Amino acid sequence: MSALAANLPEDALEPITSVAKTGIYFGYAQVLERHQGPEEKGTFQGTDLEVQPMVMSLGWNPYYKNEKMTAVSICSSTLQASTA
């Protein structure tokens, strides 16, 4: 099993923190790409775009002197897309 980890952007935290407490959460996630235009295809293909099991850590980050909350999601997946 491989895992894909991502820090959620700061603007995504406000909706999460308004309804959730700090902790570890399990759920499902889907990675979506932003495209330049409707004709362009992304680098993710096939199973890369499927909903995957995920774990998310929501909490205070010592890197930011515990002044900023961060969220890190980890999806269990084997990405087919090339990261090169």
C-alpha cells in the first residue's frame, strides 16, 4: 500500500474547524485536479480519480508555534499518474 499525503490550504480550514474539533478523522476523499480549460486533460487517470479511504489529522502545529491550525490528509492509494 502506498499513501498520498497533502496539507490542506488555509482557506479550507475555516469550514472544517467551525464543525470539527482537533483530532484524527477517518473517511473518504477524492483528489480532483484544476484544469486550465475544458479541453485539457489532467495527469490523473483511471483509479487516481476514484474515492479513496483517508485519514486526516486536524490540530495545532508546533512548526507555527501552535498559533496556526493545520489539516493533513493521507489517502491510501497507488497513483497511476507520473509524478516526474
